[in-house]
Amino acid sequence: MVRESFEGGQLKFLSPEEIVRIHQTSLKILEEGGVKAPLSEAMEVYEKGGARIGQDGQSVKIPAKMVEEALKTAPRRIHLCGRDPANDLILESRKVYAGTGGGEIHTLDLETQKLRMATLKDVADLARLVDGLRYIDFYIRAVEAQDVPPEKLDVNKYYASLVNTGKHVMGNVNFLEKVKEVINLGAMIAGSERELQQRPILSFITSWMLSPLTLNPDVTRILLEIVKHHMPVALSSVAIMGFSSPVTMAGNLALTHAEQLAGITLTQLVSPGCPVIYGGCPGVIDMRNASFSPGSIERQILNAAISQMAQHIGIPNYNIGGITDSKLPDVQAGYEKAFGLSLTALAGSNYIHHAAGRIRDGVAYEQYVIDNEIIGMAKRAVKGIRVNDETLALKEILELGPGGSYIASPHTVRFMREEIFFPRLSDRNDRNNWEKEGSLDGRERARIEARRILREHKPLAIPRDIDKKIREKFEILLQAE
């Protein structure tokens, strides 16, 4: 039992020949230029695997053969689980899932509409909101709570997420020693560490690469620890056009792909078969003022194209779609998000994060509700058009003939819910009825729906005895309900 998914891949920015050319360029980057690895543990792993140490003593040149061997052991299919098995995800081929992103430290308050510091309660409330939104497939802890001491944050944010949603939970870990704590937390809920590995209800993000082509030593240590436990991990890297990568799209893709190949190689040398997710998330700056531009159309194109590079090597991918430069859930947020999400979904991205909730400098409760609708529409686009004897409806067309009405046709009743997307948020009333209901715009309707979900929705509960044991083992700061 898994969440419904549809096969993307209808949109192809790169031809097969261009994909091969970019891949070959990436291999040359690694073999002739290499990556800088200012971490002895990583250097030793690479060297033992056959890499050549550079003259500076901190860089490694990775032969193509090493990469090819790593790609043989990296899984082509990754199973990410929810506490509710109906929310399981199967990442493979061009199956499309979309969910939240994380890392923001601000929340646009649902009531005051002012940007404020994010709290642990926001982590929990946003997980519950996401749990009640049909088209959002997974929950990456939405914000970094600013009311929790850093040393207590990792286990608490995973706990607050897991107890408030039955969907898959992903996040980062800030401290090396906290990796084991988070895994222990997951194991207590799953039954054991072995059962957690078999049904991973949580997974990890590691921003292990400082583009261009330089390992972040602290995060790489965390990555190596996660891999030793054979847990699913996304290799997030953000090479930015004209800043930390060439300004050309092709150059950015070649560099990003090289970084990902270097990361996959490292993880497979440490733990062959470890479920690693290709995490290229190319970025763009506005060349007029050097400001980061998450919602730019070029970034949306790049994130669609990088999916093709992941598909070329057969590794499930994590990337970005549905991101915006807007500071509010407004029209700019709408068109930037719809473009980005549609492009990445139609390209067949497997695990599209930041698809829900994020605005510039924070997250907004009502934006999750709006983005849930955008995700639903994007999924309908990916689903496409089914052409077969039943959907062609020749029999019905001939029976009803010219001037016939299809509104009460058994064929209409049978297929209307499969063929037509029914929005919950969009208003399709005529103007008179819209005015009678208060002339509310989409943002206000979304705020009302967010309040309703937070008030009424009850996520799948963790058994009380297990919750009691978790609270005895860890210093859990979220109040028990």
C-alpha cells in the first residue's frame, strides 16, 4: 500500500545526446580536476577506493571507473515509509512526489500576518496541517525552531514531526552525536533499528557539498555516520549560476552532476547499497544585484533538467520545485510556484521538496493550503490523457448522437472523478454567489481552511506506552496532548 503517484518525463529540456555529453563532462571534472576534501576520513575512503590524492593533500581526483562501480551498488529504487503505510513512497524511475521544504527560521503568523521567529510548536502544527492536506506527499520539518537550545533541537524537531503526521518525515541533523539519537527515536517508534531500516519512517538531508566541488567537513562527518547506519539520505548541493558555478546552464548542470557523482561514490564506498538520493538543486542569482533568486524561471528549468541527469544514471532524485521570491502568499508566489512545480513534475522528479509552504524568508500556514492545490493540479497534468476504448467513448458518442446530453450519462458518472480535478480551494462560483459568501480571495480562503485543519484534524497517534518510553529516554520539550 503506497501513496498514488504518476509517471512524469513528458517534459525534456535535454536531448539524449546532450545528457550523455553533460555526464561525460562531469566525469572529466572529477577525473582531471577532482573535489576538495578537507576531511581525513573522506580522503581515506576515496583513496582506498582508487582516487588519486592531489598535490595540495586535500583534493582527490576520482577516476570514471570508481564512479561507475559506485553506480552499480547505489539502489535504483528507494522505499520511504510513513507511520501510516498508506503514505509510503516508492522513489524510482520518473514517479513524482511533492512535499515541503525546511530550514527557515521565520513563520508568517496565521493570525497577525507578521513574520516572527519559528517555534517548536510551528514544527508540530505544520506537520499536522500537512497531514491533513491530501496532495502533499511528505513532510520535511518545515522550520528550525528558535525557542529550543541547539543541542536539544535535532531529536525534538524529529519527534514533533513524527507524532503529528503519518507521512514520511525528513530533516537534517546539526550535530554528529545526534544522528544516533534521531535513529534511536525512529527505532523506538518503528520497533527496532532493523525494522527502521526495513521501513524507514524518517530520512536525512545533508548539505555536504560547498559548491564548487568542496566537501563541508562537519556535514560530511554527519553524512558518513548516517550512511554507516544504512539510512536513506539526500545529497543536497546548490551550485549557483554565475556565483559558485559557470553562469551557463550547461556548465551549472555539469558541475552539479559532478558533485552528485562524487557524493554517490563516497557513500557507496562506505556502505555499498546504502539508499542515497541524488540531491542536485541548482540555483540562480539576479546578476543585477547578486541576490539569490529562488523563484527565477532559470532555476525552475535547471531543476527540471537535473532530474534528467539523475534518470540517466538511474538514481532517485531530490530537487526543488514550487519555490518563490515573494514575501507573501500573493500572485507572484502563485505564478512562480506553479511554473516551478509543473516543470519539475513533468520532468519526472521523484522527490520535489519546497513544493509547499515556503515564501521568501520564511513559511506561511496558508501557503501550504494554496500549494496543496497547485500540487494537485500539477499531478493532474502529469497524469495526462488516457487513450483506450473506454475513454474514447465511441459507443456513448454514437448512442447519444448529435445534440445529445452527456451530463447524466453512466459514462460520465463512471469517469468524472478520474478525469477531472476537483479543487477544494479555488472558487468557481459566479460573481453573485461569490459576493454573497463574502467576496473572499484565495489567500483568505486558504487561511480559513488552515485554521479548520489545525482545529479539527487528528493525525495518527503514537501509542501512549511508546510515547512514555520516548519521553523517559529523551528530553522532549513538546507538551503531551
